[in-house]
Amino acid sequence: MIHSPHFRCFSTLWTTSTHFLTTCSLVLLITQLPATASSQKQSDDSLSIRNGQLTAFRNVGSTDTVSSQKLNRIVTANLMQALQGQVAGLLVRSNSGKPGGGATLQIHGPGRFGDTSPLVVVDGMIIGQTDNLNWLAPNAIESVEVLKDAASTGLYGMRGSNGVLLITTKKGTIGKPRVSVDLLTGVQRVNQRPQLLNTRQYIDYINDSRSNGGLIPAFKLTNQVSLDTLLKTNTDWLGALLRPAPVRSAYVSVAGGTESARYLVAADYFKQDGVILGSDFERFSVRLNTDFDLLENLKVGQHLTVSQAVEHANEGTSGRSPIEQAIKSAPYLSITNPKRVGGYEGTTYLDASNDALNPIGLSVLTNDRHTSLNLIGDLFGEWTLFDGLTYRATLGFDLRNFDRAYSMPAFNMGEYNINLTASLARAKQTGYNTLLHHQLSYTRTAGAHSLAVLLAGSRQTYNNNDITAYADGLPGNDIRSLTAGQSSRNRTVGGAYAFYRIVSLMGQLSYDYEKKYWLTAVLRRDGSSRFGPGHRFGAFPSLGAAWSINKEKFLESVPYLTTVKLRAGWGKTGNDNVGDFQYASLIAQNYNYPFGPTNSFLGVGAFPSTLPNPGIRWETTTTSNVGLDVSGFDNRVKLRVDYFRKRTTDLLVEVPLPASVGAAAPLTNAGTVDNSGIDLSLTAERSNEWITFNVTGFASWQKNKVISLGDRPTPVLGGLVQDETVTATMVGEPVGSYNGFQRVGIFQNRDEIIKNPNLTGTEPGDIRYADLNKDGKITDADKTVLGSPVPTFYYGLSASVSSMNFDLSVLLQGVSGNQLYNANAYWLNGYQGRYNAGTEVLSRWTREKPSTTQPRADASSNRNFRPSDRFIEEGGYFRVKSLQLGYTLPETLTSTFGASRLRVYVGAQNLFTKTKYPGFDPEFARNQAMAEGIDFAQQPQSKMFMGGVQINF
């Protein structure tokens, strides 16, 4: 340390023991000026320090905060779903209605071709971008702050391009112990379901389909005895698979503290059964938050969550969901058959080639158990070196253990679904994420001037180890030992290991004058071992400024006007979530190759399966944002408007190579995507002795467009449905746009077929596709953009009112301007002509009754099921997401049994949905930008009715 009356120098050194990262050093030089009365005065929140972070970005950046009160209106195991409809610029869509399921989050549109999830930070611990947070009880959250532009996300550098969620958990406060209890129970039901053919309709449809395909009818209608036997059974497979499903929740916390020590201890239990048979989720977690003032200038504390979750998953087999199997299953089959091994019925080779698997039998007999154990938290110490200067050190940790056991007994559910012997699969994943963070922060106020400086450095290490094993030929259905499998049968072992580090240096400077003019500048330098030598480090700058116009003389006298603030920000952030070792050549082993004079000998060797790209680097997002904040009537009315423009460059794109290369093409930094739009939010609130109300609404408009794919000459294809791609990312269109044929009608006769371009083998009753390139034939060159999964408009409205001990709250939300690709419609419209279908096929084209909308049935061709606008549906919807009515007992009554507050409530979720989408639910999004809007019959969102009680002591 250098001693001087006015200077102190602190030096911190980070080194790594591997070749991945070079040594980094940080020297922080702080000027110490003699303290004055003004410098000792605590500045307001504009330049204060909270949880080790400067809060100045809130004055210049685009941010929103969701309180615990609003989060707890949604009953869910997953915090991500509770954010839906709450924040302008944040699009939240469920990616599954399964118990414990997560959501897909996008801030200001999809900025890349892969995962677009924002970075998640819990109490200062950086968790990552793909965590679905079902280990963290929503009741434990104090607030969630959403950072949307570079002026607010700049401190997260290489990982801030998709936005950031800052999650703050509840903590203890000074006072005697306070006990809070929240109990809830409810039931879920599927909102809507398709109508399927009954047995008589199914038989007629299958026979018509096979006849049109030149095949022998599967059911001989002349045999009345056999027909009568079939008609006796009319199984509702969807009705048997889908069920009312209960949900239960309990949360208890104890909080309190003194001037020198504060604490919060909480326990949470959550159990949710799925509406699909055989699925459920159960979580138990405990949380401990403490902080202690050891000395007048020394504070230490910790945050700790221990969570165990057990999920019984039922997502089908071989990529086929249980709902898909239920749609396809023949209605004349019974569910059970005691004569078969396992006790469940199934199809035979004589059943019109219907190979649908019995969804009820699979749900009951198979067991897919996922067990997760998480230990997540941090330790911190904060030392005030002298007035205004604080040093803070944080050690964060995220330790995880995941175990999956999938067992399948011996059974016979028809010739298409026979499991001769029991089998067992196990997967075990262990991982840790550790963060070491050091920082110095300095705040000072002198007259009208306020200054805050933050200098910090961190090192974060990620380690993940996977082991998988499989064995069949087990001697019994209840055996859970892999070694019991027969060695002569299939026994396999696999695994993977991933490790990478990130080191960072960062600085933030914030200044304001008279709380009228604000300026914030951030510079962060990151290094990541995910990239090759010479390309591991990058610098990410950002700037933000704000002007409180209402404090100017020309507005000071305007009545009813409280705040008028103009904000502007610019900056660069990055994304390193691109996978590991992309810069190296990947080697595939155990491949045969011919050699010898006649190439008749086979040897075993290895070859480079993917060519390297040593120059690969992070993707970079440049964001510009201009905002206006206006409030009036003593802040009872608030308006916030933001215009944003976000351009992401150096996106990873695969540039095709000739097949003669013999290896997959490497990813290159070549793509560019633009997002732009407007966020608008309006809040009105009022409180007096009779009534309190708050209404907050928002609307967001956004536009997404691909600007460049670099040297790639063709679109990036994705979204595989029945072995054909249905999306194409191309220049000038949104990411992941649907790509296929346009229909121009149905061929009614052979004359029309002769006169118009058509697919080989086309018959009357088949779909007529548009020949867009006018070459006289129908080929893939005639495919065009059919729509986009990216909404152009989304909105939400949250309202609450309380009076006379009653309270009522409602949350409305919706989206529009997007389309969905309804893969379920393949089955509902009779794909391959051998499965059950929806009642829409009753209006199919026949020679006796031609149709102009529904093509003929055909068991021998998929001409009518090529990717086309036939499967494109409008994805917009309006939903009453939450409705809750509560009553708080008078304190004079609750005090008689020692409670300070007791509230009972009833409510509903997903109570009403208005949509044109004919599927189970219009709200879903896969967390893959290239295929986010494809409906693969995943477990849908459900309608829920619940009641609960909240007690405080």
C-alpha cells in the first residue's frame, strides 16, 4: 500500500492455473479528499449503493420493477411465469404447462438465433441465462428489476445483450420476530380440447383414406357381426389422459432483528399435479438471509437457499407427446386388456397400420423421475474504509445435483409397442458455479454536485459433469440396478464434461448536478475461455444521461406537474452463450473407413467431424434508447415512454461447405439482426381513508428483422416437423419465420390438374399450391414466408382496489401480430390417413361432395401435408390471467388469537381466453428462436381455481 495524505492504492491479483486465461491485475486508485459537511451528508437514491450496486442506472436507463405483491397474484412454481403481463418490453410466454414448467422470456425481441433468455442475477449472484428458477419460491422474492437497455445492463458486459433480471429476495428488518404464513389449495383443468372422430366416423374415414390410396379397406363393413363388436367401444382417449389436477402450496417465514443483526428464515412446500396423467412436481426449500454489523464500519452477511424438487415427467416416448398419441389412437380400442402383459390394449398390424401407442398404458407403466438438489447463495463482507469509500467482497456459489431415473417394465401393448424385458436408464449431472467479486465504491456530494464511482473485478467458474447409463434385460420390473441387465443385451454408458471461466474488470462513473442533470458511464472488460487464444477478451462501453426538465424555471410553476425527465442511453453488450470449444476441431471416434486395393477392408478410426474456427468470438449488441418519464398530481399519475433500437452483430451462422469437405461447417460470426420498438406504460393510483386503488397498464410494439447472414447464400432452415423444415431465417424477415407453400384451392377435376402446376401423383381432391416462381412446376423454390412467431404487439393491465377490508385484483394480458405453426393439425386433419383425426375431416373432399377447403383423405401420400399455410394459425390472444378477491379480518378480531393480520381469498387463473387459435392453448414458445412458435402438443396451460389464507403474527 502507498501511504500519502491524499492517496491510497489497493492492488488485487487474479491468476488462473490453466492456459485458458491470462493473468489479470486490477489497481484501484481512489482520491481521498478532506471530508466536508456536504460530503458526509448521505446523497439520495440517485447515487446511492444498494446490495453492492450503484443505483444511478435507474435514472438514465430503461428499467422496470415488479413488487412481491404483484408477483404473488400468480400461483406457479416458477417465478418466470409470474412476470407475465407485468413489464413493458418483457415478453413472457409459457414453454410448457407441465408441473414446475418454465417460460420463455424475451426483452425487446429475439436478438440472436439461439437462446434469447435474459441473464438472471439473484442477490448479486449471477445464475446464468437458461435457469428456469423453479428452485426459488416466488413468495421468497421482494422484487424483480428488469434491465432492458445498455445504459442499465452495461455492468454485465459480455452477458448483458439479452437484458438482465435482478432478483432481490426478502430480508430481515429491525424489530421483534414476525411470522408470516401463506397457505393455498386449488384445482386445474384444461381450457379447451379438440373434437375427435367416434368409432363409426373413424372406420368410414380410414376406409375412405385407404381406398383413395389404392389400398384394401381395413374394415369390412359387410361383416355386421365384426362391425357391431367394434362399435360397442368408443374410447375417449383425450378424456382418459387429461384430468383435474390439484395444486397445494405452503410458505412460512420468520423475520426480525436488532440494530446490529437481522435475519429471515423461510420454508416453502409446493406440490402440483399435471393435467396429463402421470405428471407432477413437488418442491421443498428453506432459505436463510442474515446480515450483521460487526463493527461500526464492517458489515457481513449471507443469502442461502437449499431446495429439493422431485418431478415425475410424462413427455411421451420417441419424441411423441402423450397428447399426440391420444389424438391418434383408434376409438374402437379399449384402454385395458388383462390378457396382455402389462394389462393395456394396443393395435395390431391389421389395424390400418395405426401405430399410435397407448398413452394411458405408457403413462401408468413407465416412471420418469427427476430429482434436483440445489444449494445456492453467497457470503459477503462490506467495509467502509472512510466516509464515502466502501470495499465489498462477495463469494457466490451455485451447487447443483440432478438425477434422472427412467424405468420401463415388460409389456405388450400391441405389435407396435412391445417391450420384452424391463429396462432402466439413469442420468446424473453435477455442477457448480462460483463467483468471486471484489469492488470499491465511492460516493461524494459537494454542494450541487454528486459523484459516485464503482471499480470492480470478478472471476466466475462453471463446471458441469454428466454421466448416463442404460441397461435392458432386467430380471424383474422392480429392479433398479443397472448391473442386473443382461450383458448380452444393450448396455451403454456415456457422459460429458464442460468447464469454462470468465474474468472481468469493470468501472462505473455517475455524476449529477442539482438532481437535474445525470450522466453515467460504464466500461467493462471480459475474458471468456469459451473462445480461442487472441479472441477471449473484449471491452463493452455504455453511456446514459438524463435531464429533469421539470426543475427548469420554465416548468417549475406548471401546476399538477411533478416530474418530467428525458433519458437517453447507448452502449455495447455481448453474449458468450455460444457453447464450448467452437474454436477447436471436434474429433469423432469409432468410425469405419475402407482401405486396400479394392476398398474391401474396413478399419476403425477417427476424423474431424466439425472444422474449427479459431477466430470465433462473442456476439455484440449495440443498443440505443430514448425515454420520457412524466408524472403529475403528486405522482398519482405516471407515464413512461421508451423508444429502443437494438442491433446485434457477429451472430453465429453456419456457412455451408461442399459435401466433399467431409465435415460439418464451423460457426462464424457473420449474422446481423435488428430489433426496434416502443414501450409505453401508464400508472394511476389513489388512496384515502375509504378506498385504495392502483392501475398499471403497458403496451409494447416491436419489429424484428434479419439484416445479414454474412456469406451464407441460403436461408438458415429450422423447425423440423415430420422430417421437413418449416422455418427459414432469411434477410429482410423476422428470425424463425415460417416457410412453406401457399394454397390456392383444391383440384376439383383432372382438367384443372392438367392445366396447372402440381406435385407428382396429384389427384382430384388434393391441394393446389401456388407456382410462385412461374416455372410451371411445384418445387421447394415456390416456398415463401408465411408468417412469424414474433409478436409485433403485446400488452398487460394490472389493477387492484381495496375498501372496507375487501380487496380485488385482476391481471389482463395478451399478444397480437404473431402466427403459430399448428403441428397438431397434421393429426387432426388426417396425416397419413391411418390415425384418428379431428371432426374437421368430416367435411373432406369426396367425389360425391366436393370441398374447396378440406382435401381428400389419402393413406398413400403426404402431398396434402407439405409445409404450407394450411398449418399457419393466428397466434394472438387476450387473457384474464389472474382474478383474485380477498377479505382481511378486522384487527380487533385477529388480535384475540395473537395474529396481526388474517386474509382469506379466492381466485382464478387463465379464467378466460379469447383467441382464433383452434389448438389447446395459444400461449407457448419454445426457447429456440428458430422454432419458437411450433405447437408439438406439449402440455397446455390450464384454468385454475384456488383459495387460500394469509396470516401474520
